[in-house]
Amino acid sequence: MNTNNNVYTVVYTTVVCVLVAAILAFVSGSLKNRQEANIKAETISQILTAAQFDTESLKSNDDIINFYKENISMAYTVNANGNEVSCYVTEDANICNISELKKANYSVVDPAKADEIDIPVYAFKNGVTVLAIYGAGLWGPIWGYVALEPDFKTVKGAYFDHASETPGLGGKIKDDPAFRAKFVGKVVDFDDEAPLSIIKGIAPDAKANAVDAISGATMTSNGLSKAIVSWVNAYKGYILSQQAVAREPQGEVMPLAVEESENINE
Amino acid sequence: MDAKLKETILNPIFKGNPISVLVLGICSSLAVTVELKGACVMALSVIIVTGLSSLVCSLIRKTIPNRVRIVIQLTVVAMMVILVDQVLKAFAYGIDKQLSVYIGLIITNCIVMGRIEAFALGNKPIPSLLDGLMNGVGYGMILVIVGFFRELLGSGTLFGFPVLKAIGYTNNGLVILPPMALIFLGCIIWVQRSIQKDLQEK
């Protein structure tokens, strides 16, 4: 048969394309549930790692989800004023997944959409609260979690992940435990334009709200820093209101104090 | 036939090594040799993908229209890579996370396409499978050698374990950067050409 005539070529390529597409669609469709379960368990394990829980012993997906259910107190989303928007069902270990984080990122970085801010908060029973961040690295999206101590000022821990940063360089934001350990004990300081950031070549104790960047990965470090700054600023309303509650042992005293100060202004 | 098969298996390891002789797959050998672990994982995935794509292309070699053969090869390779990725995501998520960007990089690896063009389209499936696998091994070997030196001298570690810290070695930042991989590759090619005189240009 002449494999070089036009009709054959067109028919052949069409058949190959349809066949390959069908195989891929079938495989992707039949593996989807398993993949999503894996991704959810991984996201939860990242949240737990950021909050400095020991996740080493949690091997299977079920272990991770059960551990999360035991320790989570409340999971919900907040707006720019720090008010709760919607609540996740913690019994089902429902969380804000990466695609939802990506969507939320539009309102975080675009000032025009600032009033649509709807970002997740995970409050654990031991008082630690985990906030999410999302942004752009050098080659693709990066995201992560920053955990705050019960005083809502000190960073308890952090965990970052990425889609396609260079292994050994930008990939260190995830792979190098020493990098995320640098965040522990830092403080979120809203008096600074960048409440919590990554700065190139800074000494470990030079600044209470900044950590040193990764050498050889300036673009990824800058992207991560930008992501942290914009997201922490988006959480500003929430963090400040919680700081006020944390300072005051009786939480309900605070609204009164706010009213008083408003009266003075009038 | 036996001698020919032996040639197919042994040639890609040294005499016709895809990186040091054919100079294919240089880009990925710069990108993934910062750490030894990454180099090993990349080597393993390339071995699987080159083997399987060569096998499939060899099976359909007589039906492929000559004018669109590159497109068809590309489709087959891309499908293989996506299949491997999807299966790993569902059944070995931990390994898939380690592979991260490498798995996508395999599609761009010239060795896969190069071996299909040069060998699989003109040979029977079994020798093609072996040729694909062994070229993957030849590629992986160089990757592991370069990765070994880059991780050892650049970060002072091997597979993430600190080895040179004890003797007070200061990490060489230059070795981590891509240009140093080229210099290591150059050294390997130099060594090979001084052993294998017929490769030397007059």
C-alpha cells in the first residue's frame, strides 16, 4: 500500500489522534478518584507539617485524614475584614484545594477585586492557626501554608510547595527543611510594608520579619516573598482582629473597646 | 544476528553513548544533575520511556506515512510520558512528586526521538525495545556521574546526606549552576575521546 498518498496520511493522523486522545481520556477518567484522594491527603499533610505536627508517622492517606480530623478545631474562609465567609465541614476533612487557592489569588493580588477576598483559615485545637499563600514562582505556581502561634504574631512554622521549580535550586522551598525552618519564630509585623518576607543575603537575626533567600534561586525566592507579602496582607484584617482577641483573655470585651473608640472619633 | 543484538545492547553504553558521542539530551543533563537523587530518578524514567516508545513506534513502523512520521513519533512519546505520569499519580504519588518536572522534560529529550528516528523505524520490535532501554541506560550513566560530582562538590552531600562537612569542605556554589554541568560533560567527553582514538577529529 502507498503510505504516502494524501488521503492515507490524513486518515492515519486522524485515527492516531483520536486513538491517543481516547486512551488518555480513559486513563485519566478511571484514575481521577485515586489521584484526587492522593492530592487531598497531601495537601492536608502539608497543612499539618506547617503547623509543626509530626506527620512522619502518618503513612497512609487515611492516617493523615484521621489525624487531621482529630486535631482540627475549625476550618473556614475569611474576607479582607477578617469576618468568616463560609465554613468547611471538618468531619469530612474538607479543605480549600489548590485550584480554589488559585482562584482566591486573583482577588488577593488584584486591588480592584479586594472586596471579594475569600481565603481559608485552619484553626487547630492546640491554638495554632494555619493560613494559606499562593503565587508565581519562576516556572509555575507556588503555594504553601504559614502557621501562627496562638498570639497571631509569631510564626509557628511554614511549608511551601511548587509545580515546577528547578530541583536543587528553587525546588528547595519545598525540599530543604532548613529553608522552612528559617520562618520559625519570625513575627508578622504590619508596621512594615512587607509584614513577612524573604530578603537576599540577610543575616538570620537581622530582621524579625524576614528570612534569607535561597542562593541560586533568586526568581523563586522573589516570587515566594511576593506571594507571602500579598497573602499576609490579605489576611491582615483577620490577623489583627485575632491578635486583639488573643491579647484580651476575655474575647467578648473587645467589641466594646472598638465601639468606645468609634464614639471618640465621632 | 547474535553479534548484532550484542552490538545493539553494548554500543549505547560506551562506544555510541547518546550524551558523550551523539551529544543528545544535553539540556536535561544540565537541568537535573544538581542532585544525585534527581539524576537517578530521571535516568530511570528516561529508560522506561525510551524503551516503550521505541517498541510502539517499531510495531507501527510500516504503517506510518513518511511525511508525518515525526508528528506521529511525538504523539506516541507524549502519550507514553502522560500515561507514566498518570499511573504514578494514582498508585505511587510519592514517586510522582519526586519526579515533578522531570517527567515533563522527558518529552523534550532528543534521545527518545533520536533513537526512534535512527533505529526503531528500521528495525523489529524486540531489538528496538533493547536499543531504547540501553540508550536510556547510557544516558542515565552519564547523568549519575555528573550528578555525583555536582552534588558532592556543590552541596557537600550525596543523596542528601552530608559527607564532606566532616572534613571541613566549603561548598562550591559554581558547581550548582548549570555551566558547571557543561564543564563536567566536557571532561567526560575528553576522557572518552582519549581512550577511543577513532572519535578524535584530525
